[in-house]
Amino acid sequence: MKRKLAAVVLAVVMILGLTSVSSIDVSAQSLSDIQKQIESLKKQQNEVKSEKNKVQENVKDARQKLDAIKAKQSKTKSEINKLNQQTATTEEKIEQKKQEISLKENEIAVKETEIKQISNEIYALEEEIKELEAEIKRLKEEIKQLEEEVVQLKEDIKIKKEKMEQREELLKERLRTLQKNGGNVKYLEVVLGAKDFGDFISRAAAVNKIMDQDNSILTQHAEDKVELEQMKQQVEDNLAQVKNNKASVEDNKATVEKNRNQLAAKKADLDQEKATLEEQRGSLLAQKSELDSLVASLEDKKETKDVHLANLNEKEEEAHKHAMSAQEEAANLSSQAAAFDKLIAEQQKQAERIKAQKNKTENGNTSSTAPKETVQSSGGFIRPAAGTRTSSFGPRPSFGGYHYGIDIAKTGTVPIRAAAGGVVVRSYKSTSYGHVVMIAHMIDGQKYTTVYAHMRGRAVGTGQTVQQGQYLGNMGNTGQSFGQHLHFELHRGGWNGSKSNAVNPASYGIQ
């Protein structure tokens, strides 16, 4: 495409070169010279038309390539739309999968809570079983001790009964003796029957001893009876305690058995819950793996989309360049050729009028008519606008690139005027120039083109003939501009996209 554009530019340059003619100073030339110039101009017009046809063919070819680029753009956009749909579907699946994972994680959290609760219940049951088993052991030891005490008490009761029976037999014997002797023993007679005082003391001591012994036997017998009853009661109490302890042991054994059954059931539930939990965790891992796959697929689709977008942007940029070069530039070149055709036609008409006027003069007809206005300029160029020159012609080290004109800036409403008379090549709004007017000039036989860019508006139209100093519009800030100013270009010959004919306006008196 760049080669084709170069061909277009070359063709236009050839047109401009072929159509370059010298200005006609009729007053100083003979009719034969004028006729020769007219024939030369007609020949150049035919050549211009031929070159215009070539330019149009190149433009057609560029448009075909532009259409091909647009077709590729359409295909790429279709692929991007498809990727967008796939991306949206994948994102929906990812969102759905995230919700499923969230629900599964909640289920796992609930299950873990249930497992923890069951584990706590199992621990409580195990602790209760331990306590009950300890209590059973304590009760059994107490039962054993009580049974041993009961055995000992029974042995003591047996011994106590035997002693009491012996004592009762002794007391009975004493009673029988007393009954045989006529009732109570007369202890006074025993004492008074003493032979002497020593015997009296002995007898008195013996009587006291007998009386104390009888009292002692009776007291001991009474105490033994009370103790025997206490021992019997202790036996009864111990036996009752043993019975109660045995009942408690049985109750505790039943509770332990019940707890063990509950414990077995809880452990079975725990195993089931753990199995379910592991299953849910496995499902969660599978879902997370699926989610990772979806995310990776989404990233791949996004990367593919980015590649397509980059390709699309590249194609759009390429299409924009082709559109600018093939359409806008071609339109400018075509209008420029037409403008120069108009200048040539005007010069032909002017030459023919001069020729006719001279014929009349030679035939003796001295009447004359007022000369018509011409688009021929011979006084050079004037400054197109007031203001300060903010940028000169030439390379721009600070910004890069090359500046093919000069910039004149001034605030407020600043009129812009034609630097020389000529024909408006084109008056339109460009994406880069903004509001722009291009004028073709013929000065001293040399073709020139001037460009007035970034205007606020335009007061002339394409194909219009303008005079030097004529108002074109006001200074503005349109297109690729950063502040109100006039971008002015001067081309020696015709304008082209590469601006190969641009010259420094300062060399022509425009400061």
C-alpha cells in the first residue's frame, strides 16, 4: 500500500510538473508565441487528464485494499464478539461455580461443627463412663468392706452372746442359791459373826467384794445387751448399705451400658459424618479444580481477545492511514489538479482575449474594453495573518519530526487572508488540519500551493477564485492543535501527502 501511495504522489508530482507553464505576458509577445502557448497548455491539459485517470485508478486500488482491511476488521470484530460471548459464558460459569463452592464450604463448616459437637458428646460420655466405673469400683470396695464388717460383727455378736449366756447362767446360779438359803443373804450376820476385829475387817471386805462383783456383773450384762443390740443394728445397717450399694452398682452398670451404646452410636455417626466430610472435601477440591480450569480458560480467552483487539487496532490504524492517504489526500490532489486546470483555463481565456484585442487593433478597430480580473499574481506573497511567529519551518528537535510550515499565534478574533490570488483547491474540515483552506497559485509562471490550517471556520469554498488579501476565515484551534494559531504552509508546485514540495515561507518574505 505504501508503494501504491508513493505511486499516487509521484503521479501527482508529474502532473504538477507537466502542467507547469510560464505566465503569459501578452503585451510583450507575438500572436504566434501566444498561439504556441495555448497549444502547449491544451497538450498539458490532456496530460493532466491522463494522469488524473491514473491517480483515480490508484485511489480505486487503495480503496479496494481499504475494503479488504475493513473485511478483515469485520472478521476480527466477529471473532471478538464470539470471544466476548464465550468470556461472558465462562464468567457466568465461574460465578456459579464460586457460589457452589461457597455453599459446599458452608456445608463443610456445618459438618465440621456437627463432628465437633459429636466429638464433645463422645468425650462427655466417655468421661461419664469413667466416673461411673470409678463409682462402681468404689461401691464394690465399700460392699466388700461392709460384708467383711458384717462377718466380723456376726462373729463378735456370737462371742458376745456366749459371754452373756455364761453370765446369765452364773446369775441364775446365784439366784438359785439365794432361793435355797431363804432369800437374801444376811450380810450383817456375816459381819457380826466375826471372831475379832481382824476377822471383822476381812468379813466386811469380802461382803463388799461380793456386792461389787454382783453389781459389776449386772452392769456389764446390761451394757453387753445394749452393745449387742447396737451390733445387730450395725449389721442391719451394713446389710442395707450393701443392698443399696449393690443396687447403685447395677444402676451404674446399666447407665454405663446405655452410655456405651450411645457412645457406639455417636462414634458410628462420627465416622459417617467424617466420611461425608471427606466426600464433600473431595467434591470441593474437584469444584475448585474446575474453577481453576475455568479461570485459566477465561484468561486464555482474554489474552486471545487482547491479541484480536491489538490486531483490530492495528488494522484500524492501518485503515485510518489508508483512508487518509487514499481518500483525503486523493481528494486534495484531485481538487488541486482541478484548481490548476482552472488557472490554466483562465490563462487560456485571457490569452484569447488579448489575441482578439490585438486582431481588432491591427484591423483598425481602436475601441477597447476594460481588462477582466485575472488570477495571475506577480507581486509575490503577503503575510496571511497578524500575530507572533511561534514555530518556524524545519526540523523540531524538541518534538521530533519536521515542521513543514510556520505557526502564527494571536488571541482574540484574528482574520486570515489569502497570501496570493488563486483558486481554492479545497475548503473542508480535516482530522489533522481541522478547518483548512488550500489555494493554488500561478506566480510569474511558477505554480504554488498555500495551506491555511486550524481555522475557526471557513469563508470560501472549493473551486472559488480568490484575490490576494481576501478574507478566508478566522484563526482557530481545530484539528490536532494545542492553542489558537494559524499553521501556514507554502509549496513550490503542488501539495502532496509527503509534503516534498514544501518550502520555507521566510524565503518568500513571509516572516
